[in-house]
Amino acid sequence: MQITVHRGPELWREPRSLAAATYNLARTLQMRSANGVAFVPIRSLQVLAIVDREEFVFVDSQQRALALLAWERLRPDHRSGLDQPVEFEAVGYGEPARDAMLRLPREFHEALRTLALRRRNEQPATLLHLPTRGGQPRRGA
């Protein structure tokens, strides 16, 4: 899947930190994807997160081609352990970006957890042989 996302003028930029659990979940999901990019729907905010090696971009469902917000310059190398938060810069491109930033860390984490649980529960299909009325399993069904 290819998505082209345009960025409007930068309205604001500020330093932030991301909880280690959220960062680690995002990276695990991203690394497991075939092309190194993960798409995370955040239904509660009607936002799609696009996670790649360099940044996390958030796109509003109403304006799919425009970035609402980006988390850039993620600095996992500045932390002393995997349980430490990750510093980054939040960049707002749309007017609702500031409001979204208030809820986004929590909602993004929940969306990542939901995806991780789905992936963990994915198992290869197995064929079950169910007995017929006579007690013998049906073959070829």
C-alpha cells in the first residue's frame, strides 16, 4: 500500500517524550511489517498513524492526504534502558493538532496494544475432524 501524505506549514514544534511501552510496541509492529511501515488506526480519534523508521505521522480521516501531526527526531539512543521514555519533537500542521496531542499518546498506545493482541492471537488454521452421527469422523470434509 502506498500513501502520499502532504504537510502544510508547520504551526508549532515542541519537545516531548513518549512512554517506553508505547515506543516499543510501535517499533515491534513496524519491524514485523513486510515493508517496514506500520499503519495504526486510532478509531477513537478518527486518525491513522503511519509508523516508519524515522517518524510517526498522524493523518486525520477527514483529510487523508494531509498530515495533522508528526512525531519527529525520535531519540531512543538518548535513553539508558528499554524502560526509559523516548524524547521526540511534536510538530503540528493542522489547527486540531494541539487538541489531538492531548489525547494522542494514550489513544495511540491503546491502538497499538489492540493490534499487538490481535497479532499474538493469530495462529495457523487447523483442520478439525468432527464425528458424524455414527461416531466416526467424516473424512474429506
